Amino acid sequence: MVTAAEALTERESRAWQVVARVADPEIPVLTIEDLGVLRAVRFDDSGERVTVDITPTYSGCPAMDAIRDDVVLALTADGFGDVEVRLVLSPAWTTDWMSEDGKRKLVDYGIAPPSGLAAHGASGLPKGPIPLTLSIRCPQCGSLNTHEVSRFGSTACKALYECRACLEPFDHFKVI
């Protein structure tokens, strides 16, 4: 099995690299590796069948069918004949799995990235609710003078915000 942290064989590493380049259909500047959706790539005992595990950003994510098709297409185009893509729902995806490079790509694309630790809380801090009003930095001008217009943006994993400084609307990728 190959995960983001380890590469076992040259063939597994090559398959991981092929799959890691698959773009997210909803945010095409991100790859499924940037998002942390790509969880594992492994071959069966015969070495012929490659299985790819992907975890959706949320269980009803409509992009998963397109991602599955794109993974199969990418691997078969690169010479891997027998491909299986599995949806893995546990553990549930978290924005903690997004790469720092992916978060930078979101800003460059005009989407405010998630910030903070979603699943675990910072070391030494309580994990319960903390009464704070957090500002989301505008990806256009950098201002913290922003407000939420709608809890749901262009997809369920984003919220719609507006910057009071530059008056531009923007999506914010929610912390999950």
C-alpha cells in the first residue's frame, strides 16, 4: 500500500504520482492530493489490479463520480489496465488533510482557505466551544473586514463572504 507518507515500489510510486495529478472538478486548481481526498494506492497480490482509496470532503459530495472516472482514466491512459476506485468514508475527511500548497492555491484562485485545526484543536486548548468571532481574510485584498453572506456558497463545503474593504464577494472553504 502506498500512502502520502511512503512509497514502496517504483510501480506503486508511479501510480500514486499519476493519481495525485487528478484535478478536483469543482476547484480545478487543486488536485485530489492537495485536498487530501487521495488516501491510498495499492496493488493486489498479482500486481495487476491497482486499487485507489479516495475520501469525499463530505458524504454527499457530487464530485466523487467525476473524480472516480478521472482516476480510472488517468491510470488506464498511463498503462494501468485493471483499476478499482473505492470510496472510503471512515475516517471522515477533514480540512486538516489539505496540503499547505493546496491552501496557497485556493488563495491564488480567490477562495479563502480553511484555517485552524478542525478535528483535534490546538495543543493544550480545550476542544469544546470557544466563544470567538473569527474573521476570514479576503483573498483579493487581504482585509479581515469581511462578513458571511451565506453559509453555503457554490458548493456545500464553501460559504459565501463579502469583503467590506474591497467590496468583492468570495468563497471561503469551510473548516470541517
